[in-house]
Amino acid sequence: MSLLTGAGLVGIAGCLTDTDSTPEGGDSTSASGEDDTDSGSRSGGEITVGWYEQNIDNLDPHYVTNGEHFQVVPNICSGLTMMTPEVELQGDLAENWSVEADGARIVYNLREDVRFHNGDQFTADDVAFSIERSVSEEAPNSDLIAPLKPIDDGGVVVVDEYTVEVEFEEPFIPGLIYLSREGRAANIINQRALEEMGREDFQRTPVGTGPFEVTAHDVGERIVLEAFDEYYRTDDGNQLPYLDRIEIRPIPEAGTISNALQSGDVDFINEVPLENASRIRDDSDLVTHERPDLNFYTLSMNTEVEPFDSRTARRGITKLIDSEQLVEEGFFGNANAEPTLFTPALEWVYRDWEEKAQDQAYDPDEGMRLLREAGAEDASITLLADNRTLRLIEIIQRQLSEAGLDVDIDQVSTSVYWDRVGEADAVVTWSSGDYDPDVGIYRNFRSDGAWNDTRWGDSRIDELLDAQRTAADRDERRDMLWEIEDTLIREAPVAFLMHREDVVGHRAHLDGFVHVPFQRRLEYLYRTD
């Protein structure tokens, strides 16, 4: 069998890297962080972590919808597989697996040395329960594995105590990704703990098999993670995690979280606010890790309202938006400015800019010509914004206003923002953690997609979106994805803006951070002081 990578299928896959190996590579460090600490002396100590969020109220993996909140979850709840920094799958709770029936069935052989944080032994029954719960309760991410056969009709079969089969109605290539630790569809949880605690308490302190257990959670104030002594993974024979205790503090203000890192009030931040990235990089007491992220940013246009109900007008608007200016002023240079769908981080499906449809290339003269053709040269538009998108929206407002459009901004709180997205004329939206292209495109661009806020649909795109899910041959699938990308650029239900960089920062007395794109895996972190 050929190998499967998280970024693309090179065929149909089985076992990849050693389940106890330390992920390597893919990490860029900008400040001095050299350390010759012997791996056997890394254990112990505690740190304080700043999380660039208002609050983290829900850690139940099946019900987390915010990407930054989900970054905490894999430190608590494992998956059947997990991602390496090279965006490849390796075993997690599964020692190995085989893919059968042309990609419709996955057989997982599970580890026998795993316990939950409450002491319960992990078995195949826990896999079956976790998947069944996600599907039967129609949890927010259950749609990712919607092609699964009915649970009671072969969808999940417990073969024996440490073997489980998962079967889809037809070949479903992204299935392996969605059942990984980072895949969001069905992280493994403890049934007894859920039933004894109830859903509300479980959301605050879920019980999994991950490297850390939640020992305190004061919503909006702190989350305390303590090392789980019976965690099953090691690093060159050394027990993980290295740190004894981590306190996570939500800090929503860019200046506050940056100052906290520079002053030493926190040791690590999950996201460096891009407006402060240069001063964080230049601080000799700090280390940054930077790499292309798995995302795309768009201006999503409601195709049921004027002028966005006109393809010609939408294409005109895309040509008025200068992505390079957006990157420089909005993201302070920390993004790829191509107005396209697939990020450079997905190397197997990424193409050079010149190879893609050029219909959204910046060309204000052509943009105005198209708007005049559509009779929309003096159209009125309202852009929805919250504090996280306001800077980008203000730049877009200026660019469109300079072309003669009447552009207003409706600024709302972040708590209201996502409830209003579907009603807005136009809004900045983004994907995150797209370890497989299907993650970002199926929900956003299928006619009935769960996140299709544009209300745009195309029968050919629907056909391709369905077909790429079943294509085990990577080259065949890539051709379908390229057609999807070019069609979306030409039809312009969204204006593609950029691909943001992933930037993490910590004090220089920490080392060992393993930078999986968009993930914040804390088990390898250790103190050098």
C-alpha cells in the first residue's frame, strides 16, 4: 500500500510513523532557543500560558466550534491518529490501521496500554461510544463524518477489545483525517465520566486519555492542566508530558497578551497578535515559531442581495481589493497575499499563482468596468465586523470607497458576530485547521453546505465536491480540486484574500515546542532554567 499524508492521499494507506516517536521538522524559530538539556532531565515544572481569546467555556471535543478553543482539546482528548508537523498521520490511540473496500472501511488496531484520566481502561467500546455520540446527537462537527453507515448497521463495529472497524457508505478519503486527534469529528471521551458528571460539568472538565487532565476550570479566568502520570506516549523512552502543570489564562487584547509575554507574566502564548509580531521577534528573551497555516481568508458576499446577486458585480468587487495591501496593513506582512483557495501549506494541491485562474487578480480599472457593466458602480454595501476583523474590513471599506462605492461598517461584538454572518451583505470569514482540503471547501461551497453563508450554489461544484471525497488516487483528486478552485475564483461567491501565517511565541527558558500547523501541542514543552 502507498502512504497517506494528512495533506493529501498518495493512495490508500495503513500505518505510518511510530506511535511513540517525537514529531520533527516543520518548525521555524526566530530567536535564540538552543538547548542541550538532556532529555532525561526535562521533566517537571509549571508554566502559565496566555490564550488569545475572550474565554474558553467549552472543552467537550464534540461540541467545540471555535478553532482557537479546539487548540486546547488535543492536550486533553486523544484521537485514533494524530498529525505530525509535516502534516502526515501517525498512530495515536491506534497502533496501526488498514484501509479496505477502496477507502470505505478503516480497521483500527488499538493500543492496549491506555487509560483515561479517571483510571478506566481504554478499549474499542470507547471508540464506538465516542463516534456514536457525535453522530446520534448531531454534534456540531458530526457532519464531517456524515457519510458513515448507520451505527447499528455496520457504521462502527467492535471486532474485539482492541480492534474497531469504521465503515462509510462509499469510499470516503477524508475520513482518516476527521477521526484523528485534530480532526474534530470524534475525539475519544470517557462514557462513565460523561454520565456521572453530566454535560455541563463535562464541558468544563472533560475526561480523555491525553497528556494532561483538567483539574480546574474557572470560565473566563483560567484552565489548569496537570500532567497525566499514566499517559501512554514517550519521547525517546522518556515519559510525556514533561511539564507538571500548565495554567491557561484567556487574554483577548492584543497589547495585553503581548505585554504579558514580554514581561514574563506568561511563559507561552498560543498566538502572537500580528500587529505585535515584529517586536516579539526582536525581543532576545523570546522565541517565535512561524510557518504557513492551513487556512484561507475571504470576503463572503451574500448572493441573494444586490449587488452581489450579479456575478459580474462580484467579479468587479474582487478586482478592487488589493490583497497585498491587506496583508501589509491588516496582517503586518504575516500572510501570503494570493487571492486563491488553497494554502501553500497544502503542498500537494497548491499551485503557483500564475497557474491559477486570474479572475480575482487586483485590477481596479477592470473592476470598475465590470461594475459599470453590472449597473452597480454606485452600489451601497454594509460590511459586518467585530474587533477581530475590523482592521481588515476598514481596509476593504477604504479600497471599495475609493472606487466610488458607498460602503458602511456594522461593528458588533464577537459574541454576536457569528450569529449575524448569515444575514450580512458581506463579511470576512476564514477557515482554519484544514488538514485536508475537504475541511474548508465542502461546508463552505456546497449548495447545502453548513457554512455556505453566500447562499451561492453550482451543480458542477456540488458534483466535484462529492467526487473528490471518494477519489483514492491523489492525482485524480487534485485535478478535481483544481477545477473547484478555478471555478470559485471565476464565479466569485467570495473574494479570496490571503492565507495567514501561524505564529506562536514563548519565553526563551522554554524549549521542545512541536509546531503542528494550527495546533498547540504542549506535551513536549519543557523548561531549561
